[in-house]
Amino acid sequence: MLDLYGTRIVFKLKEVRTGKGLSQNELARLCEMSLTNIRKYEQGKMKSIPFDTLALFCKVLDCEPGDLFVRVVEAA
């Protein structure tokens, strides 16, 4: 999550994953990642996401990169 002048970018991995009916365990298995890393991405504890990881999430979840992010503007 990036905060720049009242704007945040939120990674919506959990929302997209649950919308596809996948558990964290299933996503971890399909992405060949640890469950711990999936949880960190979903909890916003990762500082960045490599493009190859983003592409992998998109492939497994059958979505576009823009489906995984939302810009939130905070009220002033």
C-alpha cells in the first residue's frame, strides 16, 4: 500500500482470489509459493511486487493487472 498525498494504492489479491473461489492454500499451490507469502501479499505487508509475480497471479487468477489494484483517495 503506497500513500502519496492522501492517495493509496491497494492490492486486492484477497478479493480477486475469493471471487474466483480459491483458498489461500490453493493459490499458494498453483503459484508454487509459500502460504506465508500469499498471506503477506493479502495483508499488505509486502513493500513491492515483482512483475513476474504479478504476471503469475494474473495467469492463475485469469485476470488483468488492473483487476488487482485500486486507487483510494482519502478525503482531505
